[in-house]
Amino acid sequence: MKKSILICGGLLFLGIHGLFAQIGMKKQAGGFMILDGEKNVAFYQKDEISINSEQGRNNFWHPVFLPDGTEITENAPEDHLHHRGIFWAWHQILIGDQPVGDPWELKNFSIDVKDVEYKRINDGDGSFRTTAFWKSPLYENGAKAYLKEDCQYTFFVQNGNYRIIRFDLALTALVDELKLGGSDDEKGYGGFSVRMKLPDDVKFSGEGGNIEPQNTAVDAGRYVNISGSMAKSGNHGGMLIYASPENQQDRQTWILRKKNSMQNAVFPGRDPVELKRGVPLKLSYTLVLYTGKINEKRVIKNITKAAR
């Protein structure tokens, strides 16, 4: 049996199709908390807020929790006030050759979240969907959107010591010659990013074993596992970030940092890509949040199985 909730234009519609699913949703001030039973999983910030900064921000996930209840993400840290939990953003947004904003640093940029829908799906899992519109005062004085964003977030019930969250993003240009790109430097960072709490003993690993972060992007394969004494009482835990092979790029590179910054699955890099009007650019990423340790190969198999 299933339950679905649709929030549209500030109105809440509730249809009860069942009672026994494990993933749930609770409306809270400014957004929505996803629950696994009675455990907090992640909070979606729908309404614009400003914390430690004059720059308003919304349409991101924070706080996000490990299975033991440890808050793993950060929002508006002093070293990078524009960082915001789990987010996706780019420095370069252009219409033709004209820059119209910097969503990464929240400059000349706003997001209007119009619709939010939640429903319970197979085996107690949950699906959370949003529709939002990107705007800028540099395009039509902010009166019209230049991009439509449709996202589906799938929350899977906890499996042993880990839980999985999948992010499916669809970005559709509403104007001709819309381009997006990463930072205009040798790093080229931009796209799906996680600002997380990092202990002194943080370690990075991927398909080829241990990874040493560099100033520029590293070629680590489809996933990066970030681990250390992140759980309660200094116990071991971490987050694995997986980039779908169906994303529109030949290889996946990563900007990784041991402290005072975010972790980024680079897309598309320094050189902007053009979004064809009316044709969505689809990107998919999966997070694995865990306490203790995980068997990376087994978890990746579960991720790919769930994506089918």
C-alpha cells in the first residue's frame, strides 16, 4: 500500500494508498524532511534562506544524515559561504556569449521552486520530485526563467549499515543558445557537489584503490568513497558518490579536497556545453551514506541494480 503527496502552488493534496512503507516525508519550516522510519535522512530546502551570508539560497539538501543520526553536510561554512550541503551549480551560465549569472556563487541567480511531489514506491522506498525555474536579473530583469529544472530523488530504505539516495536531474533550456560550464580555470569545477564534514583522518578511494586529491581534477572512475572518523563518538563512516555512466561525458573526473571545501563530480568542465532548447540535459548521481565500513563492489552492484 502506498501514500502520495503533491504540493502545488502552496496547496497540499494527500492521497492514502497504504500504510506500511518505511520512507516518509514531513513538512517543516522552509522545506521537507525525508524520514526512514523515525530517523531523519535528509532535508530539502525549498524556501530561500540566508545563513551567515547575505546570499539567499534554496533548492539544496541540508542537513543530510548518516544512518546513526550524525549530520554529515555543512551549509554556508566560513571558508566558502556559498557552499550548501548537496547542491549542483555552475560558475558559467551564458545565453549566446552573454553571461547571465553565477549560480555557484549565488550571484545574479535565483530559483523558483514551483512544485513538490512525494510518493512511496516499491519495498518501502520513497520518491521526491521537484520542478523549479532558474532566473537572473540579467535576463528579462528576472521576470522570465531561462531554464526549467526537474529532479527526482529516490530514497531507499536502510540496508544494514548503509542507505542509498539517487539524484536524477533534468535541465531544460527555455531559450536558444543557453550554455553552462564550470570554473573558467584549470580546475573546471562545477556540477553535482557535496559539502561535507571532513575529519583529519579522511581518506579517498575509487575503482583503482586509494586516491590522493590534487589541485586539479583527478580521473578516479565512476565513484569516489570518502571515509574516516565521521560517525558518532569518532567511529568510522563515510559517503560514497557514484556518477552514472549514462551522464553525457566520456569520462568522469573529480575535484576532491581534504578540508575546507566541497567534493565535486565535474561536469562538463571548463568549456561550456550548449543545452538545446526544449531538450533536457539528464544527469544522475547516487550517494551511499554509511557507518562502519562497506564493501564497495557489493554496494556498486546494488546501485546499478536499483537503477534498472
